[in-house]
Amino acid sequence: MKSLEELNRIRQQAREALKVREGEQPNRIVVAMGTCGIAAGAREVMTAILEELAKRSLGDVTVTQTGCMGLCEHEPLVTVERSGQPAVTYGNITAERVRRVITQHLVNNTVVGEWVIATKR
């Protein structure tokens, strides 16, 4: 760090990154980060989600994590919640599949049917 301006720029970037993880937005993505999920690649999935949202400048999405959901054979698990719609849990999600879930489900409002393992009202 060489200047106060650089420090302020870094601080602003950190604040923008934290906005994704807090607050009430109309859309929410929940990544199961229990031990089994982490072993199956949930950290990479979480990173891919945050990167894809930032790349698309989608500011109306909150990203959170939860513990084990009890569906270990389907890890990594990602649940997409849209206001007024049933929550959709996707299984066996990879960092590569994240782009399609975000594009198809969040942007185009169409569920990616072949990866759905549960829905909840």
C-alpha cells in the first residue's frame, strides 16, 4: 500500500464483497458447507458463485452458507431462493455448473431441471 487513496479503494472493494454476504435481497443462494460438502468441493463452488455474481454485477443476490443438509451423496448442494417462488436445491454442483445455474435460474428465471434434487415452498 502506497497511499491513502489505495487504502480507500481496497476498503471499498472489501465492502462491496461483503454486501453479497449480508442484507436482505430478493434472491438468495445457500451453499451447504458441512464437512461432506467441503470435501466434495463446496468451497470451489462458493468461490465460483461469488465470481460469477461479481462478473455479472448481480447485486440483488445474497450468498450464505449452511451446515450439512443430510444429503451427502448429492454434495455439493446449492439452494436458490427467489422471492415468491419455491426454493430449489441443486445437487452435484461443480464450479463449472455454477455459471449455468446463475444464468438459467437467476437471470432467466428457469430452473435447471436435471440437477434439481428438492424443492420447498
